[in-house]
Amino acid sequence: MKSTDALALLGAFLSCLAPSAVEAADARAGRQKITACQACHGLDGLSKNPEAPNLAGQIEGYLVKALMEYKSGTRKNESMNIVTKDLSDQDLADMAAYYSSIEIDVLPP
């Protein structure tokens, strides 16, 4: 496969992960929008709740896709479906940008 073909394929894949109708995500704005998230996902995106995943350092496109699925009801979780239903697509993109911007260190045991 040519490198240009591989890049085109990668671009097509990544465009599926993030909605095109959303303006460029703003991590700073996202930081201001995560108050409701902190109860389950922790103040720093590192959850102390075994029922809630860590969000810090996650891939932005994955977070956007998951949040959009919670909002639409495609993905089911009572709390997440309620929290996301009134948020705009831009809010979700900004929140995903914030959580993905948090740098984490993984230390071997």
C-alpha cells in the first residue's frame, strides 16, 4: 500500500470518530463544562469509583463518539444518558478535548 493511500485511509477512519458538524474542540472550554462529570470520573479524570472509567488521557475521538452515543441513547447508561441529553455537540467535543489533554504517566508494577 502506498503511503498516500495509507494516509487517506487513516484520515477517513479518523473522520468517522469525530463529528464534522462540530467546530474545533476547545479543551479550556471543556474544563469549565465538566462539573457534573467529576462526581463519578474524579476531579482529574481519574475515577475513584469502580463503576466509572478513567477519562484522563483517553483518545479524543473515542470520547466524542462515546459521548454522542450516550446522548443519542445508542449507548446505554442511566447516568450518562441523563447527563449528556441537554449538552450540545460542541459541549461534548470540548469536554472530550479537555479529558484527552490531561497527561498521565503509566508506571510499570
